[in-house]
Amino acid sequence: MARKQIFAGNWKMHNTLAESRDLAEGVIQGLGDLKGREVVFFPSTLHVPEIINMAKKSPVKVGVQNMYYEEQGAFTGENSPVMVKDIGCDYILIGHSERRHVFGETDQMVNSKVKAAYAHGLVPMICVGELLEEREADKSEQVVDSQLRGAFKDISEEQAKKAVVAYEPVWAIGTGKVATPEIAESMHQHVRKVLAEIYSEGTADSIPVLYGGSVKPDNVEGLYAKENIDGALVGGASLKVQSFLDIISVG
Ligand code: 13P
């Protein structure tokens, strides 16, 4: 089955507004034939309206890196799904490992955010991935299994078909230690197996699963050649125009 292929740049907490503008402009102008691939930017929430405006006439989609799940209220410092949709976002990144491990986000919160995304017509890009100690204790599959079951709890099959999953092993994020294509492929197969258990093989086959964790122009090819790797969620290497352009034009 032809799954959507997606290359996303997670800009995390980087860039002044001027730097975000330059980055967006450079990438948009440098886009060649996307070969049907989708390109997504996740800028700082403060920069999102400006970047959406710049991306309007391009094929690039924009999302935010986090949101709260309530629609409105006394939640100082948070942004709601209503606001994310209203500003014109297509995607919402949910459950990134930095949200889970720096800010204490639980599977239950991830699930509430996934529900909120569907309630407001946003596409959730749901991140899962194990810590180094979990990999060393041979628990990677178990961790990813429970993160997926948590994220998709009470999500219908019809809704799940619109999701995107990103497998990001925490030990590979920002460390320069990329998973080998074999390790990544085996975890992506595991993600599909769990999704098939929750829903069906057809649905599992239709959900794009991106790899994230130290993806660079010089390692993306081996990863992207794998059957179950449908693109990349890129941190550091998405902050430079040329390296991101090199990544999205792989293969
Ligand atoms: P790096 O590409 O910097 O390792 O970050 C990966 C990531 O966390 C993307 O969401």
C-alpha cells in the first residue's frame, strides 16, 4: 500500500522570529520535486502564524509542537486545540519525548491531546520511543507497545487512519547516535504490529511511521530505504536550510 511519505522539521525551542523566517523562506524556495512527499514545519508556537503565512502559497504544512487538551479556560501559558486550528495549523505534535521526559507528560495526557486533536480536525503526529536504559533492559518493544496503546485508547479506527506516528528512540535524539536502519526498521515493524492488533492490518499499513533521532543528510538514505520507514522527524538538521533540503530530497 502506498503510504503518505512525510518529512517534518521540529524546530524545538530554537530561532528568533527573523531566523525562523529565513529558514522557512530558504526551504520553501529550495523545494524541488517533492515526489508526492509532504513537508511539515513545527516552529515555535510564537512563530507559527508568520510561518503559516509564508507557507500559504507553498506545499509546506505547519504544525505546533504541543498544546493542552481543554478548549479554553484558566490554564495560564497553554494553547488550546481551538487556537491551534483557528490559526491554520494542519498538524499537532503530541507526546514528543521532551514533553514526556522533561515536562512529565503521561500516556493519559497524550491520549487526551490525541482526542482533542481529532475533535478539532487536526492531524496528530504521535511520538513514541524508549529511553537508553529501557533499550539496554530489552524493553524497547514493551515501552513502545504501551505508549501506542495509551495514545490510541478509545480512538476509533476511522480516526486512527488519519494519524501519523513517529518512532523516536530517546537515546538517539540530539545525541548524534542514530539508530541503525535495522534497529529502526525492526521497531517500525513492531509499531505496525501493535497498530494491527489494536485496529487491523489494513489500518496499520496505512498509517505513516516516521523515524526521528539524529537524522542527517548522510544517514537518511539507509533509513529511508527501509520498507516501514515512511519519512523522518528531524530536529537539529532541520534548522539549516541545505541540510533539511538534502534530507527531504533523499532517494
Ligand atoms: P534530533 O534530530 O536533533 O536528534 O531531534 C530529533 C527529534 O527530537 C525530532 O522531534
